[in-house]
Amino acid sequence: MIQVRFALTALLAFASIALPAFAQVDLSGNWNAMFLEDQPERIPGPELGDYLGLPITDANRLRADSWSSSRITMPEQQCRVHVSPYIFRGPTNLRIWEEKDPETQNLVAIHVYSQTYEQNMVIWMDGRPHPPEYALHTWMGFSTGKWEGDVLTVHTTHIKTGWIRRNGLVESDRATLTQHFIRHGDIMTHVSIVEDPGYLTEPLIKTQDFRVNLNYNGNWLYPCESVEEVVGRKEGEVPNYLPGQNKFLKEYEAAHPMVPYEAARGGAETMYPEYQKKLKAMEAGGKK
Amino acid sequence: MTILRTALAGVALATAAFAQVDLTAAESHGEQNKDFSKAELHVWPVQGNIYMLVGDGANITLQVGKQGAVVVNTGFAKMSDKVVAAIKKLSERPLQYVINTNSYPDSTDGNAPVKLSGTTITGANVTNDIRDSREGAQILAQENVLTRMSAPTGKKSPTPPDAWPTDTFLGKEKTLFFNGEGIEIIHQPEALTDGDSFVFFRRSDVISAGDIFNTDGYPVIDVEKGGTIEGTVLALTRLVDMSIVEHEEEGGTLVIPGHGHLCDQAEVVEYRDMIAIVRDRVKDAIKRGLTLEQTKAEKLTRDYDPTYGHNGYWTPDMFIEAAYKSLKPGK
């Protein structure tokens, strides 16, 4: 009897240690992006000066106001990768697979390969700690994951500076990312939550969906070689607009007369339904 | 020959000038009064033969190999015991070279104690003629670093002679071949001062950038010592050009900043772009006829302050003032 109890206790103890290492749901396979959310922003790309619905700080607004799209003609900018919170929003396909310890078959990591820019996000599932702050930052960052029921929750740090919207709005290298991967049969929802107190007043939460693809297994390469696009650019010259002098910021207002300029400037309040009241008040006050 | 020349110059300057060490410059960098007894020194492998030593003060670059060790910068003297212990732990042979990327206290304050932990390999008449020629590692730097750390005869020296560079160079660069790789010390004129250098470890493919590049603060441009914002932008552009990415603007050449986390080219581009943008704004303010105080009031760095503006010893206003003074016609 004592032996049986001991065996059960040992089994439970083993299970409690081993369980977190085994996937609750298998995410492995090829996944195609579906673009059900924010398609105009994600495929054609966002318009200049459109910060609507983003909880940005004043600092972030000025970063974007000063941003010139000519900057991406610079050779060192041409192959820049979308950082991990943003890359899932792009026209990308994903390949996901599990890495198992060959001796124990415990789950060591889940790999998420993104076709766009050939990026490989490694989600460590073996309990290892994040590196110290002074370690190298990368486009995909350093990720650790755990299963919360059937949801894979991932914490990502050490991300390079990058976009939150492809019109100059940034997240800094201090930003952190929480991700949830949720599989519903052939559909997978990816949730990203970016926190960056210097540039976001509230967490920025986005979702995007993917559909499993059983019939395609392409090579998914993304060769990128930078070239001199603007000949004769002066050494040390960086395209930008001086504060208050970016004439393109008004283009959005002209193309979308129903959206007041103040709303397009963004900020946390433009995310919430209550902002409708303010919009109506603006309308009543004579503003578009 | 240069060792002998600098050593003799050092003796002359020391006897005539060194009566009292002026720590004003060191204190201006705000970290001299910290409690260093609790400070930790972290050793982080970079790639090839290179490690990054991270503590309070500037990052220290360490190269180790069969011949011994090289350090780029030495941090604050109060951390030197820990720095020397880290070098001895990683290198079976003694430290032979200290390289200074500039004259700032957080890079050079530990020169004397760290140097004394090492040795200089000498031979022939040098060994015989100069009794202490083997004592301590050599300290290499661009000539203006020595000028800034020492003082003419009769003047008070800002640093003790033991901390001064023992071998300096005047040209575009000085090269060494040590521990199986070429090392280039490349002068960057008119950057933070007139004596800044990058140190490029060619085989390891690592560049120690010194304080010209930081991830946690604006560049500490000292206009009185020949620094300019334009020169800083150009130096960072050269750093971008020197580094070669492995894939999609990532990896390849790694860059150790003066302060902050380990980087590759992407962060250098980000930093260079930020300084160039602020430069353009300050130029415009000058063109509009704004005074220095009016320019400061415009808060021209406010979009970058969340990343670079929290450095207590070098505020956004101090950066703007340095930029303004270096760009103002007739500077």
C-alpha cells in the first residue's frame, strides 16, 4: 500500500513538473495570414499622419510627424525587418514546429518561422531565464513561453526599435511583448500586447488570424540586398521633416473628410467607444 | 621609439605639473560618488575573442588570446579590482594593452590600476635603459587624449601621470596584430572631442565604439575639447559603413557601445539618425535667429527623450547646448 501511494505521489510529482513542457495543442504546420483585421493598414500600408486608434504618447507623435518615407531609401534601412509585434501583421506566412529534446522528448522550444524577412522566432519552453538587459537585441527578441490551458502565452523582451505602424510610429528597444497563440481547428488567432511606457500610454493590443495550409510547403525565402537608390546623398544626411513642416500630414484629412484631424492624431482616447461623443461634439462645434 | 618618446614626455610633464589631481571633470559625469562596493561587474561573451565587461561606468571591451589581454577603456578606478580580477580569470597571460577611445573619466579613471596589473614586452636597449619599462601594460590612444589628460608645464593636470597614455598616434589610425587578429584604432576627428577613436577587432568582427555611441543617452559632446555634433554624425556614419550585417540588417559585425546594451548595425543607424535629425532642428533654430535659451525652450529632443533623456549627468538641455554651440557660425 505504501509502495502504491509512493508510486502515485511520484507520478503526480513527475506530472506536475513535466506537464508544462508538453504542448496542450499542437500548433505545428504552415499557416497563411487571413487579413480579417485592418487590411488597408496591413496590405496597401497605412497613410501618412494616420495615428487613429493608437495609444501613443506626444513623443511618438512627433517621431512620426518628423518621419520621411525617403528614409527607407537609405541602404541601411532597405532590408530592415518588421519587429516581432508587427511582423505578424504583414503579408507573411508562418511555419511552426516543435523542438524536442532527443533524450527525453520534452519540449525545448517552439519555432515560428516567418516568410517575410526569413525571421525565426524561438519560443523557449524549457524554463530558461531571459538574458540580462545588456545582451544583444534582435528583430524577433528573446521569447519564453508557457501553456495556459490550450493557449500558448509568450513573453518577449530584447526587441530592437521598430514600427507599431508603418508610417513612422515606433516602439522602442525597451518595449516588451506578450503574445497568445490560440488554435481553433484550422484557424489560429495571434494576440500581441505591446507595452512601452515612453511611447505608449496604454498597452497596444492587436489580433490577427491565420489559416492552416496543408497543401503548400514553399521555400519561403526573402532575399534582400540593399542598393544605392539615391545617388549623391550627402554623407550624414538623414531625410526628415522639421517639427511643424511635414505638409503630407494633412493628406489623410483630405482623403478621409469624415475623420477630424484631431482624431487622426491618435492617442488612447481614440481607441474607445466613448470617443464617439467627442466626435459628435466636434461636429456640433463646427469641426468636421 | 614612440614608447620612449611618450614616456619621457610623461616624466617631464609629471615632475613639472602634477601637484593635485582635478576630479572636476570626473565628477561632472556623475558616477564618482556612487557606492562602488556593491557594484557588480558582469562579463558577457560577444563573439570571437571578445568579451564585454558591464559595470558602473563605461562598458569595457576585453580581448583575450594566446598572447595575453587587451582592454578598451578601464571604467571607474573604484571598479578596477573587479576589472583586473575578470581579466585574470579569462586570460592566462598578462594584460598588455589598454586602449582609450577618449579622455572621459568613465573610460580612463581606471587606467592606472588596470595598467599596473599588466606588463609591457620590451627588449634590447629599451629594457636595459629604462628600468621600469616592463612595468604595467601600455596605454594607447590618439595624441589628443594625452593632451586632454595631462597639462603643460606649470599647469595642474586633470589626471595623474600613471593614467596617461604611454603611446599615442597622430595619423588616421594605429594598428596592432595581437592574439591572432588585426586591431585598428581609428581616429574620429571632431566627434565628442578631438581625440575619439573606434577600436575594430577585425577577425572577431567586433567594434568597440566608445562614448560616440550609446544606447541609453545622448552623446556627451564637449565643444571646448573640439567636439561637434556634425563630427559625431559623420563618425557614426563611418561606424555604419564599417559594420557588415549578416542577414536582413541584423548580426554580422557587433558593436559595443560606450554605455548600454550590445548592438549591431541597426542600433547604430537608429542613433545616427536621431542625432542627424536633432542636428537639423538645431541648425534650423539658429537659422531662425533663436538664442540658445530659446532653442532649449523648443524641446527639440522631446520625441527621443523617452529613450535617451534619462541620463542624469547629460540632460537633453546639455546636449542641445553642445549642439547649438558647435553649429553656431563663428564657433
